[in-house]
Amino acid sequence: MKTRFRIAVLAIVSKDLRAEIRSRELLSVMAIFAFLCILVFSFALELERVAREEAISGVLWVTLVFASLLGFNRSLAQEGDQGNLDAMLLAPVSRPAIFFGKLLSNYFFTLIVALVILPLMTVIYNSNLLKGWLIVTTVVGVFGFSSIGTLLAMLTLHTRSREAMLPIAMLPVALPLLLTAVRATTGILNDSPAREWLVWLQLLAAVTVIYLALCWLLSGFVLEE
Amino acid sequence: MDEKTPLIEVEDLSKTFGLLPVLRSVNFGVARAETIMLLGQNGGGKTTLLRLLAGLSKPTTGAIRIGGWQMPTEAMEVRRQIGLLSHQPLLYGNLSARENLDFFGKLYGMAKDERAERIGALLDQVGLAKRADSLARGFSRGMQQRLSIARANLHQPEILLLDEPFTGLDQAAAETLEGLVLSAQREERTLIIATHQLGRAPTLAGRALILSRGQIAFDGNIETMSAANLGELYTRVCNGAAMA
């Protein structure tokens, strides 16, 4: 008899949250990296004020993608380095439940970082990023990145140079998410009419749903040897 | 399932990593309530065989049936019956001993009360009751191994696969583990124990499999053998296989 899906997912999420509250290994690294990234971009674009304003949405999403890559790698390393993933795989739990549990944990951590850097960027870039639709875009986009990132982090977990392999595998696959998220964000930040950016937000949501479904289907193959 | 059918059946099992054959045409059966010592040199294929039996790895060719279920395609049906003690601790350092066991108890679908009762009893049994709420990362290798034993035994599996269980244990912890093995035998559970410690083999098991170069070089009764005789047999078998 299989352990019920929901119980397994909740067990994995609560285990990850409890471990993170104790160690702060993931959130601190992701948040510090994101903060430094924003600062570096800010200094690099300082001379060109117009370019800097136009680049805010790109800076936001590139920062989020890079910070999430760090987080996904570390989150799965915690499972792989001590063989804990094997212990989970030994249990009568469906593979998609293990994937979904890790996905929700990764999403939660990345979303916290995203919600921290929005006000930070508002201050540093002197542009209001605390807009309702922008938060919606962030919530949807981060979920898309977390889906594909969690699956690919599981796939690259036992490769020799997994820190390098995850970005190499994830960045090309994440391009449709990045493109739609940046377009929607730019439209919202420029106060463009909704008809101009809503389609990008809808596309972002559609790509996120497609990626989630694909990851769900592939998780069994990825988690098996 | 027929009473005479072995609980574990391994037929013509081979496993290759890339071009490297790790197991070659392995055949054996294990009866219910039997204890088997899996002996062999480093790299002989013991861990690979245990991972295949646990459903963590797929055979390149051949078949494994546990209780009539085909592994790994029907592994979900037998996972609850298998407990694996790996040579990695399979524990979360940032969780306490109790939290580690509670997490795995949830994955095995144990109810809250059942988990609390079982975890308390197991921690007591492995001598970690006083450290139940300490983080596993602060445990010595021996304490981690004892907690791993509790984890593998948590859901009272019918089949226990123990990979080098005595490694890193002090005398007291090794005795605790021996006690657990004997208690599992009294409960008529099936055990496969991979070890290098030949001295313990005849006291814990009636039968040994010696794996050499990925093949079973010996499969026989060791109940009446002394440790010295088993050592001689082991050397002879491994050298013979190496020369062949």
C-alpha cells in the first residue's frame, strides 16, 4: 500500500523547513548572493541611467535565476551527500511525491528571497517594484523556475561536477520562462496598458503549467537510476 | 506464495556500470527467516547486489523476485517489507534523532501514536534514548550507525539488508547490533548481511555467499565452521576466482 501522496509531500516540506530553520544554510546563501548580484548590477549600470531603468526587470530575473540555482544545488546536495535520497526512495512513496515535496520546499525558499529583493531593488534602483501584478508575476515565475530547477537538480545530483552541470542544463530550458517573465515585468514596471503585458503573464503561467506537468511525468524516470 | 518458494529469488543477475561488469550471472535464493552472510573483497559487488535487492538500482540483465514480486518494476509492493542499512548513514544532520525517525515513519505511513511508541522503543534499544533530541550532526560515527539501525528497523521490515553494519562501531555498539540481529532472527525475519568481518559470520548466519569479481564463488553452509576455517575457505575461494 502506498503512503498517501499528501502525507509524504508534507513530511518532506516540514522536514526541509525544520532543517533550514536550524541551519539557515540555504536562505542565507541565496539572499546574500541575490543582494550582491543586485549591487553589482547597480554599479555596473550606474553610468547609463536610462539603460539601468530599462534593465531592472532583467536584473530582477537574472538575479532570481542565479540565486535559485545556488539554492536548488544545495537543497538537493543535502539529500544526495549523505545518501538521504536513497532512504526516501526506499520508502513506499511515489516518486512524484518526492519531487513535489522538494519542489515546494525549493519554491518556498526562492519565493522568500524574491520577496526580500523586491523592496531592496525598489530602494537601490529607485523604482517601485512593489506592485501587485509584479508580485503575481514573481509568484508564478518563481514556481516555474522551481519546477524545472528541482527536476534538473535531481538529474544532475550524481554527476561529477553538479554545481556546473545544473546551470548548463537549466539555463537553456528556462529561457521561455525568463523571456516571458522579463516581458511581463517590464510592462508592469513601465505602467503600460494591461493588454500589452497581460499576454506575457498568461504565457508565463502557461509555460509554468506545461513545465510542471512535464517535470511531474519525468520525475519517476529521473529519480530511478 | 508457495511455502517452498524462496522469499528472494535472484536469477542470472548481471549489473554493468558503463563497460565495467560489477555482477555477472548471479543466481541464488533466500528462504524466509534465513540469515545469509554476504562476503567478498572490496569492489566484489556486495553493495551493488544489496542496492539491487532494495530496488534502488536496476539490473542490466536477469531477474530479482521478492515474495513473488518482480524488482524493480513492482518494487512499490515490497518496499514496506525491506529495511536497508547502508554504509552511508542516510540521516539528516540538522534533525534530531527523534525527528529523523519521525520523518521516515511518516514516509512509511505510520500513524502518529504508532510512530511515537516505536521511536521511543527503538531509541531505547539502540542506546540513544538520552540523546533523542540531539541533532544527528553532533553524533559520532558509532552513534550515527546506531541511529541508522533504528531507521532501517523502524517499520519492522520482513527483510533486513545490512551493508557493513559493524563498521565504525565500538564494542558496546557492536554488541547492541548483534543483539538486534539475533532478535530479528528470533522474529523469523530474513537477513542479508554484507561484511568483511569473517569472525562474526559463523555466529550470526548459517549460510554464506562469497562474491568474487562479480560472481558467486561460494554458496554454502558455514554453521559448523570456525572463524579460522571460514577465513581459509574465503582466501582459497577468492584466490581461486582471481586466478580463473
